[in-house]
Amino acid sequence: MSGTSPAAVVAALRAELGPGRADVVVGDPAVMEGYRHDRATSVVPGAPSAVVRARVAADVQAAVRVAARLRVPVVPRGLGTGLSGGAAAVDGCIVVSTAAMRDLRVDPAAMLAVCGPGIRNTELKDAAAAHGLWYPPDPSSFEICSIGGNLATNAGGLCCVKYGVTTDYVLALEVVLADGRAVRLGGPTVKDVAGYDLKRLFVGSEGTLGIITGATLRLRPAPPPVSTVVALFPTLRSAGHAVADIVTRVRPAALELMDRAALDAVERVRPMGLDPSTAALVLARTDGAGAEAAAITDACERAGASYVAHTDDADEGELLMGARRMAIPCVERLGTVLIEDVGVPLPRIPELLAAVERIAAEHDTFIPVIGHAGDGNFHPLVTFDASDPDATRRSATAFDGIMEAAVALGGTVSGEHGIGVLKARHLPAQLGPDVMDLHRRIKTALDPQGILNPGKWI
Ligand SMILES: Cc1cc2nc3c(=O)[nH]c(=O)nc-3n(C[C@H](O)[C@H](O)[C@H](O)COP(=O)(O)OP(=O)(O)OC[C@H]3O[C@@H](n4cnc5c(N)ncnc54)[C@H](O)[C@@H]3O)c2cc1C
């Protein structure tokens, strides 16, 4: 890419944005520091030349036009909660932050919301709820992540086992392309098969094909009341068997798993007084009839649960789900964490959990496990002391081993967090050479200069 100096990039951006827009561009290294990292702390980011804090799509277009002219990289950024290094800055880049693009309008008659990418997931949920409606996708980070980031990673979450992931709610996207043009893909109609379904190409593309500047998202009627089932297991494998059985019987609205180490990490912050012989906890939420809670209870008991209870109290259920959502930050207090995001076909869940236990023992590495178990999507949290070179090396090997195990089980290296930098070298093993080639041809067609989020997985 170009050797244009940071000062020249800042000057070009200010000139392109025009009078009265100078404050949109940041060139101060101290301020830019806050735009270099995401939550993948093991990824070492580069130093940006400038940050553009876009407020409208025209700001994004101006930034991309400058980047295309000067051939400097562009790193799109939401709220930096990504766990794969996707928003990590690269040297000399322009970081385009869409956090300040915060238009939001709910159309209850059409059951949709139109919003800017900077709206937080929780704000969209609240706005929908004010009209008696619901935006289901619920990453555990829903209070701190943006809709733009959710779209760019095709974020999942707890209720996705029944209600689908981000892409299932996308009717239309506004996108700025690599040459600075703005396009609208899709529209407000529920059904629309005119042309290729290009909006879905951009969902999950992690900022490598274009910058999302607006979205039209489907809403659902408010969800029915929920029951929550909590079950404790003497082994991780038996919990895995319970999950594999539950999903063949009912469609829970959430089905989560935490192993002992993850429970201990949460217990340090929010004591729950769990029986020390517990090896794993399964948390299921159902919004179906009472028979669903009974079927889940039965499946847990048959798999060997040592304790099963269920509550119809929404607040009590939310407390339990809240403990599950706290797991990643609680484990992060214990060391540097390489966060896996592997997924396997549902019947192979017990094998994946056994493989993680084996890999942790083989490499003498601490790997608490949590997961959206009902989707077969798990987050083994490879945790280590980064000041210890040997532990760092063993952890990296364990991290690789878990992704290899998932792919060998017919699974994926990423169920929801995206590839970013962390999983880039494992993608070819999953996709194979022909599909990787197809990805590269699409990338080249849309971004011939390779300026959009380079140095990541494509
Ligand atoms: C505690 C914790 C729990 C989490 N739980 C979940 C979970 O349950 N499910 C889940 O899916 N994720 C989860 N995540 C990961 C993260 O919150 C999601 O990936 C989220 O979608 C990222 O949103 P963001 O606004 O922070 O995006 P960022 O981190 O800023 O960016 C993420 C990616 O999207 C790109 N991007 C951002 N905005 C745009 C845009 N406007 N146009 C184009 N590209 C863009 C970036 O370049 C980057 O590649 C969790 C994270 C944390 C810290």
C-alpha cells in the first residue's frame, strides 16, 4: 500500500470532507489509541494514520474516496467488542468508526426498524419493545456492541437457537463500496427475490467488502413468557449428551452450557453457592408450553443430571442467564484469553467437549468452556499468563488443536464471532481451496485495490 504520511492522510480527509467537518477527522495519536484494538487482546494492532468518526454516510463515502485515491487501508469499526481482531487497526490505515451514526426509527405497522450502524443492540431492543415488538438477536454483549458490528459479523447469541441469527432479520442494507459509491441492497418488503441477494453477501463480511451505513431490520411480536430450566451434571460429557438429546425433542429459546472452570470464574464475582461436585451446568429457556420444560427436565435427568429445577419467574430466569453472559469477562480476569468460537453438528457435541478436555490436559492449559450449546456453538476460553513464554506457546497449540478438532468433526472454526485475524490461518482447512478461491474472486471484484480491512482473513 502507499507510503503516504499520516499528516497527508489527515489533510486529504479534511479537504474531502469540506468546511465545517474538520472535527470528524482525528489525527491525534492519543485519541486514536482508543480506536486501535478490539476485545481480542492477543492481537497486536497497527497504528492508524487517521480516524474518521462518521456521522452520516457522506462522511464514510469521503473517507473511502480518499483511501482509494491514496491507496491506504480502511478499517471499519463499530464499538470494538469483537473477539477475533476484525476491527484491529493496520499500519497507516484510516479507521472509519460508524459508532456516531445513530438514526433509529421503528415502523410498527411494517414490523421493522430502520437504523444507523452505531445503534447499540440493546437500544434497538428497547425501541422495539416500546411498540410491543422484539428484535431477537442477542449476543451476550448486547449492551455494548453496535448493530453495524452485529451485521458485519452476523452475530448470534443466546436466543438464536430458536429465533435465528442477525442475517435472519435483515431486509435491507445501505453500504459504501470500495470506490466510495453508496448502494442500497434489499428493501422494506418481506419478500424480495429481485436479483442476487447481495445484502447477505455483506452480512458477516467483517468489513472486507464494504462499510454498512444503514439497515432495515425485521421485528417480531413480543416473545411469550419464558420458563427457565437449570441442570447440574457430574461430568461435562453427560451435559453434552443432555444437550444433544434436548434439541431432538424440543426447540428451546436458549440452551447454554458452562463447565466447572467457567462457573468458578463467575462464582468469584457473583457467588451462586454451587455444589463443588458439579462439572457442568446447562441452562435452558423455553417459551413453549409447559410440556417443553418437562421434556428438557426429562432429557437432563436421563443424561445423569445431579440436580434439575425449573422456574417460571422471569426475573429469576434472567439472573441465571445474566450469570452466563458474565462468563467471558469473568474468565478474562484470570489471564489472557484466546476465545474459541467453534461449532459442530449437534450429535457431535459430546465428542467436541471430550476433545477440549483432552487438549487442555495434553497441553497443560486452562480452558474453561461456555457455549450456545443448542446451536452446537462453543467458546472454549484458552486462558494463560502472557508473561510466561512456555504457557503462551502451549496455549497457542491448544487453540489451534481445538479448531482442528472442530473441523475434523464436520464443524466450523467460527459460529458467530467471525474470522478476523485470530482464526485466519484455519479458514482454508474448513473451506478448501476452491471455496477460498471463490472468496478471493468476490473480494477482488468488490475491492480491486484490496483497501478494505486488509491483513485479516481474506
Ligand atoms: C463479553 C462479550 C460477549 C460476547 N458475546 C457474543 C455473543 O454471544 N454472540 C456474538 O455473536 N458475539 C459476541 N461477542 C462478540 C462481539 O460483541 C460481536 O462480534 C459484535 O457483533 C461486535 O460488534 P461491535 O460493534 O463491537 O463491532 P467491532 O468489534 O467494532 O467490529 C467487528 C467487525 O465488524 C466490522 N464492522 C464494524 N462495523 C462495521 C460497519 N459499519 N460496516 C462494515 N463493517 C463493520 C469490523 O471491521 C470488524 O471486522 C461478545 C463480545 C464480548 C466482549
